[in-house]
Amino acid sequence: MKEYTSILKGYYDSGDKVKAYDLLDNNAPFNFDDRPDMRQRIEKAINTDQLLGIYPRGTRNGFDFISFEEGEQLVPKEPPTVIDYRPWLVQEKPNGFIIDDLKWKFIVRCIEKEKNLMMVGPSGCGKTQVVFEAGELMNRPVYYFNLGSTQDPRATLIGSTQLDVNKGTFFNASSFVRAITTPGAIILLDELSRANPEAWNILMSVLDPNIRILRLDEQPQSPTVTVAPNVSFVATANTGIEYTSARVLDRALVDRFSVIEMDPLSKSELIELLHSRFPSLEAELKENLAEISEKILKEAQKEDAKLTNYLSTRTILEIAELLLDGFSLSDSAELLIYPLFDSEGDLQSERIYCRQLVQKFLKVKSKSEVFTKKDFETLDNFKNDNL
């Protein structure tokens, strides 16, 4: 029996180029350096549904076209590789919390399997809340660290050296050290995109799946702390030019995370959420509030958008509470919607445009109930008798 040095299986790639891989070399790509004779042999094997066997023949190679059955017998059978794979349990979504099924499944899977997860998206779309919901359902403690408001990253993430009149100088470990040494903990790194770059540097070794240690540089001899088993890290980040305090995240840091985008809720999802949270709120008000949110969001997402902001889920829920407390939709819009939009620009201002967009949902008797006197005073042709 011939001793084949290679058994090639040919195929056409997406650009219709002839390619092949070697069954005897663990399916490694076979490089034939664009040799026309090899390309022709491999292409013939493809078209005749065969494999190409290569064997030594003197100082040159010989070639055979062999069937798949024969090739299968010639490829040595290796024992199956045993992979240490830990299964995970799919958690049902929490009641009253609206999130896409696929995204919820991915979030829970990352937490369960200790995968670093970064949730990106606009403010108020539920990034932080979903972590607490997952922690409660999975019976895992959640430790919250707002990196956006951290003034001293070393003290927050490592600790500090302090002086006690009785004990003398001693090192006081941070709450972050205690959190990462708690087995099964979920560490929520909120507002990572607003963090000081020094915080990113400290987190590099902690988030590296092959290292998972924190060096206590503030302590003598700089000992290290190992992240406890089953500890998961979840970060949130605001992205986009509207977030002026956000920094461009370091690529090496981002590569340590699986990234998932969190989007604002759709109209139907908002209605579902409002019904779940406020079942006694009138159906018409829920519909109007969800539709106002949808129209503002669609306008803000346009390329030539006349609005640069939108209503977060947090704002919508607050408006719903006002409505239940007896405020009208008109009053609620005056308090919580219009202040989100710039009043500069006279008739072309974002606030005027937003008022025009919202007014069809308001039960008003005259334009004076839709636009305030201050809005009209910005117009060149304003007269008091206009109202």
C-alpha cells in the first residue's frame, strides 16, 4: 500500500479560487503556491468528487485520485479530545423587565461562564438594571462600582495606606479587593467609558482571563490578589459624540470583553413595560407616551435629524409616574420632555420642533396651551396679542 504524504480535499472559496486542505495534517490549509499543475489536479479532484493523494516517487511526487471512502480509511483515527466544558442554565427573564430574548440569554451565559461582558448603548436603556436583575435571578451578589465618578482610581480599586495613632501605618484594602475575592460575585463596572485611564491600567490584569490577578501596589512588597472562582465582570459604556465626558476606550481593554449593544425599547416594548409597571394607567396614555417616544427617537436617528436627544426608558417611567399622580400629559411634557432639548435657534430650535411633534397627543384648546410665552418671545415677529 502506498504511503501518502498528503491527502488533499479541494474546494472553491468565495472568490471561486481553487483551495485545498490536507486531511493527514489535521485539515491544515495546503499551500501550492499557485502552481498551475497542482491547481489543475486539485480542480479535477473537486469536479470528479474525489480526493488527491500525494506520495513520494523517486525524487519527485506521484499523484492518485482516490475516493472519499478510501481516503477516510487512510486518515488515522485519533481519540476524541476531551474538552472541559461547563454547561450553563438558561434563566427565565425577570417579570416586568423588557429585554430581547437573545440578548438576555447572552448576558446570562457570559455571567455564568465568567466571560467579561461590556454593554454599550445610550444612557437610560437599562444596561445597569439588567445586571441587578440577572444577579437576583441567579442568586449572585452584585458589587457596583461607578468608575465614571471615581476621583482616585488607585484608592478605589486597590486601597490606601493609612495612619492610625494606635496601630501605626497600615494598608486598608479597597471594597473592590473584597468584591473580587468573593466567590460567585458579579462585579459591575459602571460607566467604564468615563473612567480615568489609570483605572483601565489597573484593570488590565484583573480582566485578562489568563491572569485574573490584582497587584496591590500600595502595600509593601506589592503582593497580588487572585480573583475568586466564578467571579464575573460586567461593564457598561456610553458611546457616541453626545457623551462629552466619555473617553475612547483602549483597544486592549475592549478586547478583554464580549461586547453587546443595548438599544432603546421599541413602541410595543414600551407599552408592554408600562402595562407591567403601571397596570392602572389609562391605555390611551400608555399608547400616547410610547408613540411620542418612538417619534422622537426616529427623528433623532435620522441623518439630518432635527433632534439630537431622545427619551430614555428612565424618563418615560418617570413621566408615567407623574401621570398616575394626576399630572396631565401636557404638564409632564413641560416638566420632563421639553427641557431635554435646546431652546436656541428661534423657530428652528429643537424645543419648538419637539413641541410641534408632541402637540398632536395633547388635549389642548389653543396654541397658547402648547407653546409658552417664552417660546414665542424668541420669534422676531412676536406680538403679545398673538396669544
